[in-house]
Amino acid sequence: MRTLEEVVKEVARILEELDIDYVIVGGIAVAAWGNIRTTRDVDVIMALERGKVEKLVRAFKRRGFSVNRSDILNSLKEKSHFTIFDERSEYHIDAKGVYGERESRSLKTRKKIQIDGTVVYIASAEDTLANKLFFGSEQDLRDAEGIYIRQLGKLNMKYLERICREMGIKKELAQLKKRVTGHPSCKKKS
């Protein structure tokens, strides 16, 4: 049975081998920025060209994943996501293409980390936080708060404020700052 960490490393290796630019977002990126929480999926944005779909399907299947070629092609056409199931664990991969400015920005500002010697690209703390505020579910807001608290003093605030303004969530960022002001970690770093 593969661990979530092993699934993340396999995704990174496959996409690297196929020379497909990618960025891991969602719960994995949240955890990488210090806000540990459970997740059963690996969310990934990839700059996937139609011409590489067949190679992608073969590469994942060789490594014990289940993926449907037509699902990928339909998702690229419809600008939605597709799912890759790990046959060796309960985890799965939710993947999508680069469909707009948010995905493009996350890909451009991605950060390189290493997991047991495997290079993995994750969304920056600022982009992860901003996207969590943008989607705004209860879990997303908790994730954003956790990142803000744990990365305070390390965040590029000018960049964060600019992208929040561009995304139309400037008010949400201000509310987040106000909510976490009383947190003991924020008082120490202020």
C-alpha cells in the first residue's frame, strides 16, 4: 500500500520524465506550508498538451494508476479536471490543465521542494493562501489562516496583496488578517 507521500513522488517523477510543467496545489501545498491536515488526494495543475496525453496515460498505468484517456481529453476541452486513481492505495490525483490566470500564476511562482531526494514543485505559500481565500469554503478559510499564521514574516506581502486585489479578494485578505491578529504566533512575529 502506497503512502500519500509516495503518490506525490510518483506524480512528480512521471511529469518530470514526460517534461510536463506542473504544480501541486490544494491540501499537499497547504501541508508543505506548515498547516498539516488530512487529505486523500493530490491536486495538480499541469501544462498538458493534447499530444502528450497518450504518453501520460501509459506512464501512469505502468506505475499502478488507473486513468482514462477520454476523460483527460474531455477535461482539457471543457476546462475541467480529471481523476487518476492509485490502484495501490486509497489516494487519487485530481488534475487539471492551465486554463486561466490563476493556474498560470501558480505554475510560474511554484516552489521546488524535495521529498526523500525527489524534486516536487508546489504552489507558493502566497498563491496557495490567495486561492484558498478565493474559493472560500470553511476548510479553505481554515487553510488560509493556518498558512498565514505559520508563514507570517516569510510571506511576500506585496505580492500577496497584489494578487488578492487582482482576484477581487482584497476584503477577504483584510478579514483574515483581522481574524488572526489575536493568535499567539502572530503576536510574536509582529
